[in-house]
Amino acid sequence: MKITKRSGNVVIYDDEKIVSSILKANSETDEELSPKAAAYLSDAVIGRLAKEHDIITTALIRDGVYRALLERGLPMTATRYRDFSKTEA
């Protein structure tokens, strides 16, 4: 699967980047999230986006992960994820 970045570049989807970003955001909070749960969350978001969109963008991923973290009851992690994912291209 390919992802379109904000710059317009198309790259191969790398689940590890998303999981790593989720865990990095989580490490900056007091909320608990295991690596296994982060991987499951990432897979669920990507699976849903793949069904709903022909082209998956980094913005769609960011928003999907943000919403999924909120739904999981991790608002501080969601906010940290959104804040630093906006600055990564």
C-alpha cells in the first residue's frame, strides 16, 4: 500500500512509523498503552482508511489515529500525537 505525504510524494506504507509515533506520544504522558495495543490501533485505522479512501494521505492517518486514541480513552496521548505528527512530513 502507498501513502501520499503532504509534500505530494508517494511512499510505501510503513506500519512501524505509525506505531513508533503513537508510542513516542504515549511515552510523554502518564497514560498506558502497550506496543501491541499501539500496533493493533494502527492496523485498525489503516484498515478502515483503506476501505473508505482510494488515496490514503498522512493527514487522514493523523486524524484517524487521533480519533482512535480519543475513543480508547487516551486524550493526552492523542493530543501529543497530533501535535508532533503535524510537524513531521
